[in-house]
Amino acid sequence: MDDLTEMLKGTLEGCVLEIIGSEEAYGYAITRRLNELGFADVTEGTIYTILVRLEKNGLVQATKRPSRQGPPRKFYALNEAGREELAKFWAKWEYLSSRIDNLKESGR
Amino acid sequence: MNFWETVTGSDLTKEWKAFEARVEALPADYREAWEQIKVSVFPHSDFTGRNLTPILDGVLGLLEETAADGLSIHEVLGDDIDGFCAALTGEEGARSYRDRWREQLNRNVAKKLGQLGG
């Protein structure tokens, strides 16, 4: 599906929180996960800027780990504030998607 | 940072040299993108550029990691390098010199109007 990018923008941060919520992950792994889910346009640069924001807002714990090839990688995990933010995201998502579904149903 | 470095910015020159040395080790398409990133990030520099060094250091880290993964620069940044840079500087809260000029202008105009007894 093309042109999902604009619609996805507001929710991408929540998606990243969800992904690192289940397991500590680094940028490339997060990007790949989203690509596998069908969001082909998501690039590592996009995820990088989101991770910078999450770190600045104190929602994630970043740890540098040595890697076999090349420079050390930064791994991200949720902290307590991040878990709260994730719960809020899903509550907002429930609200939004149920309203939009209602709209769609009532139009039929 | 000692006094001499603060005044002359010699610490920055050193940092920039270190950046460029790291860039040299990257593939050609990455080096090309780095030049573009510098150009689009530069307007957000403060007077010395000290606010940009942590941002660029992070980006360089990203480029090094992804180059080591064997990704092309297009896979990493997509088509929109400017958008990427805007997100970067926006997130870091780096204001551009234009923002400061705008504020200064607004302040001066407000002052002038105040003097006219508005």
C-alpha cells in the first residue's frame, strides 16, 4: 500500500514503543520489523529521529553494546515512563479507531 | 573545554577534523549524503556551531552502523534528506539564526511602537 507515510506519522512513535516494549532492540531491527509488518516506506532515518525524541523525552533506556561487525550499536528498552506512554498510546488508538469505525459504519 | 578553546573554537576544529576522518571511512554514497546533511543542518547552527556537534555525532553513528550492515544510503534515509534533517534539528530544539533574527526584529518593532506611545 502506497502513501501510508502521512497517516502513519502520528502513530509511528507508538509503534516503536510497542516494538521495544516486548524486547530490547536497535534501530535497524526496529525498522526491519516495521518493514515486515508491511510499512515498506519506513526507513532507518525515520526511526532514528523517533528514537532521538524518545530518548530526549526520557521514555527509553539506551545502552551501547559492542557488535561483531563495525561500531557499537545502541540498544533501546522501555523504562517506566515509556511503559506508561505506551499504555496511553493504545488507549488513544482504541478511541481513534473505534470513532473512525463508527463513522464508516454509519455512512453505510 | 578550557578558556583558549572557548574563545578560539579550537576544540570544534578538532571535533570537525575527527568527524571528517570518520566520514572518509564511509562508502561513497554515504559521503555524498553527509555533505548534503551538513548543508541542510548548517542553518540551524548557533554562532559557533557547538549545538550541532552532538547532532552530527549521532548521525555519523547512524551512518557508521548502517554502512556496517551493508545498507545503501537510500535504504537508510529514503528520498528525503531535507525532511530527515528537519526532524533532527526540530527534535534537538536547535533554533536557526532566522528564528533569532525574527525575534530580534519583533522586539525592536515592539520597542519602537512602545516609544510612539501606542
